[in-house]
Amino acid sequence: MIFSLKRHLIALALTVGSASLILAQEVDHTKTIASDELQWHHGDYSKDGVVGISTRKAYEELLKNKPSTKIVVAIIDSGTESFHPDLKDNIWINTDEIPANGIDDDKNGYIDDVHGWSFIGGKDGDVDADLLEFTRIYKDLHKRFSKKDAKSIASDDAKDYKRYLEMKKNYESRLEKAKEEKAQVLGLSLFYEMANKELCSQLKKENLTMADVEAFDPKNDTERQYKEFMKVCIQEDLVSQMAEWKKNADIQIKYQLSLDYDPRSLVGDNYADTKEQFYGNNHIDGPSADHGTHVAGIVGATRNAYGVDGVCENVQLMVIRCVPNGDERDKDVANAIRYAVDNGARVINMSFGKSYSPQKFAVDEAVRYAESKGVLLVHAAGNDSKNIDTQANFPTKFYEDGKACSTWIEVGASGPELKTLPAEFTNYGVKEVDVFAPGVDIYASVPDNKYQKNSGTSMASPVTAGVAATILSYYPELTAKDVKAIILQSSSKYGKTKVVMPGSPKKKVKFKKLSATGGVVNLYEALKLASTWTPGSAK
């Protein structure tokens, strides 16, 4: 999920200090191309001074006038605005399906899947918010044990009862934290109303600009606080963010952590049957397609004179919706992977994750299927600043038997500067995480024909998926194992660089302690290596 800056900005605003963070803002770039500075992840360290993936350098020096093959990349996500002006020309088209005729023309089990499929919709509508997986598990335990005490628990239920008590404590803590966040946002909104009203009154203005606020001469401490706070609000576009923060807190309380909410009836499947594949609908555009539209744009926004440039030029984006505003369900993830493989994807991007996976066996089966068909799976490592070698994060490249998928790349998020190379939020692990890629302030498409910066391993994963697709586009004879090996071997190595440990601002470690390679993905170097690689040589 997208890394949120809300806690940092709330703290920033409440201290009424000077603003130093740049908040993501929606911008209209439908007529002009975004600047190189905004699209820093395409930069080259030696040329531009940022730890990008050298996209521009690769296209200018290695790929100019070189023939390429169109590569299908599956975007398994929250949905994608397929008609976005910077995406529509690169959206996958199922040419064997006749649009909107209500018939499964290609006999693949899915009716009118012209651009992809949604596994979280049905004839009665589409799932937007859903529970966290943690909540779903706790909800089942709560039904079993909430009205029982320890003395009445049968020995066969003792283990589950113990887990219930542990999760009950965790659940109550999470719910209380969500309520506190909502209260913080409401307090912040109230303070803004007071400050705005006072300054507008004194300055005789209906709407304040930064120049107005700068010119305001406070007469007491309260007015000084109002002035500083309004400067933060304007510079960081804090007002528009407050509504989003409140919405997110409400979603947590009303849906993600609710013991009474269950949207699954909208889908109409037999959820207990993990073998069931043919359910859902073709509503790939959402609701709530912000995340998926941003991810798709990073991989394959059209490389033209406006908007942003995706990493891969000759790409088709297959849209598969299975990630709600909450945690994705294992059954849906498994079916999304199978759909991608069966319909021609060579690369699958998965910018989602969770801490529990009750039907991991179903996901494992689908991952093994993708591996057997030579499909590369690229997955975001997560945004909890934790070591996922020791703390669970699903899905994972490791099967239940301990063996690893040979066509899986796990990606952590990096920033533009060496001194802050790992993003403060990124998960890490020398066993689980293979490599890092740019994931801080990545500028890409969002719904309503707009663009904005987002941060997260959710952004680093499609950067890597785009690199993989580009390699395959110019060297289609390479296998998924080849491409994985090329990306990891060619990554820019910063292993000896001392960096701040994510989640521990005072602790420094060598970058090689955070991933298997100690590297950051680099398209230029990957293409150079691919040009000399013997197809099928990777084990």
C-alpha cells in the first residue's frame, strides 16, 4: 500500500514549525511533459546526481532505433483508470473477446474481459472497502470465544483460545489508535478553521495566499501560532489532505476493523472454495483506482510529449483488480495470478501485502503455476520498516516447504540520495528482499487525468517490473529466470555505503545488510548485461 506521510505532517502541523516536507499534489500535465526533476527515478547517478535507474540514459544511448516486442505486464492491484490519457494507448486488449456482448467469446471463463478482470466484484456491485486479514481472523475467533472463559475451554481449543486472547488485545489497541487518529484530524481541522477565520477577518480576505499570510503581523502568541500553522497548511496543501486523513480513519473504524462488516456477498462466490476460479466482473476501473493507476503509470505510461514516461515503452498493461481498500484475500490473489498467466502476461506486478495469509497454500499453488510457465513475479516488500526475514509479510517467494520461487523478485524502496538510500518506511531483509528500486516521491498517473507523487514499495515494485518488461521487449528470447538474474546482477551496488536503518533513525548499517544484493535496480546496466546474456543460462 502507498506509504502515508500523514503522521509526519500531523506532527509537523501541531508543532507549528517551519515546513520542510513536500506533500504529494495532483498536477495537470496532460499537455506538457513533467520535468526531469519530478521524474527523478529515471535519472542517472553520474549524470543527474540521483540514484535513479538510468532510464533516460538507456533510451538515449542503448535503445534508439532498436526494434522491440510488445510485452504484457499484469497489474494486480486496486483497479486502473484504463481511459487515462497517458495509459489508454498501452492498456492490454483481449482481441479474442467482443466487447459488451455478454458472451465469453474466447471461452476462458470470463465474460467481456476485454482489458482484464476484477475478482472483487459481481453482478450486484463492486467491493471498495474490506476488512484487514487480521480482522477476518480475529472475527472468527471472536465468534467462538467471546462469550467463554478460560475454565470452559476444551483442551482441543486451548491453542486457538490463547491466540484469541492475544489478538483481542492487539485488536482493541488498533481500534483505539484509529479513533485517536480520527480525533487528531478533527482537532487539526478545528484549529485550521479558527486560524483561517481569524486571518481572513483581519486581512479582509476570503481566500488566503502565502503572500497574505507572510504579510500578516501577529500581535500575540495565539496569532503567531495561527500564522505559522497557515503557512504549513498552504505550503503543504494540508487542507485537502485533512479530508483524506479523516476518510482513511473512518475506513479503518467502519470497515477494516469492523466485526460486523462483510462485503463479500457482492462478489457472490463460495469463498470457502479456493478452487473456484470463475467469479467477479469486468469492472477494472475501480472504485478507488488511485493506487492501481499510479502503479500502471510507473510501468507503462506512454513515452510521449506530455504527462509522465513509463519505464517500458512497448508494453500492454493487463488490469486485474483484487486489492480492496483493506487487505486482499488469498483466493483472489491466487486467481489473479492464474488469470495473468493464462492470458499472456510475461511479468506480473504485485504492489500489495499483509501480515497474515490463512490460505497461503492457494497462493503458493498459483505462484508455482506462474513459475512453471516462465512468468516473472515482482512484489513490493512492504512499508512497515521491519525485517521481513523474521516478521511475516505475504505473499512471499518462499513456499510452505521452504523452497523459493525462482521467478520472483522482492523489492524494497530507495530514495534519490545515498545518505538516505533506503526509504525510512521500507521493509528489508537479506533473505526475503532481493533488491531495492526508487520508491520515494515517484511521480505518475492518478485518476481523473491527473498526476501526483506517491511513496512506497508499491512504487518500487512497478519500477522493477518496468525494467523487466523493457529487457524482455528488446530480448524476448530471455527467460524469466534470465531476467531476474540480469536485474539482480546488474543492480548498482551500494553495499558498503552506511545508511540509516529503516525504523531506527539513530542506527546505521551497511546497505548490504538490507537485501540479498545490496543493490538498486538500473535499467542501463541491465540492458548492457542482457545484450551479452545466453538465453536460458540462468538456473
